[in-house]
Amino acid sequence: MSVTELIEEIQNLPAPERERIFEFVLHAQRPDWAKPKPAGYFADCYDQDETAESNWFAARGPKAILS
């Protein structure tokens, strides 16, 4: 069985089985990679001054000017 055939066969499986295969492969390759972060982990990534500066530059970037 070629890789393409295997992928097609996996895509034809029901969603719960595809998820189990994905989780197995993910944890087999990197056991600690997919651990979820606790609630609120990303809440304070930036302070307000950095956010304001970033927003100022984003509002004046090429995409904002062309829009």
C-alpha cells in the first residue's frame, strides 16, 4: 500500500477514528508537544504599552494603507 492510498483510507474513516490516529501519531513523535496550556495562560502575554505600540505600527503598515 502506498502512502497516498493509506492517506485516502484514513480520510475515509469516521471522524473519531481519525482523531485517535492523529493523537497517536502526534504523541508518538513528540510526547510532550501537544499538552494544553491552563486557562488564562496567554492572558497577560503583552503589557498595554507594547500592545498600543504594536497596534500603532499595524495601523500604519502597507496592508492598512492599501485597504
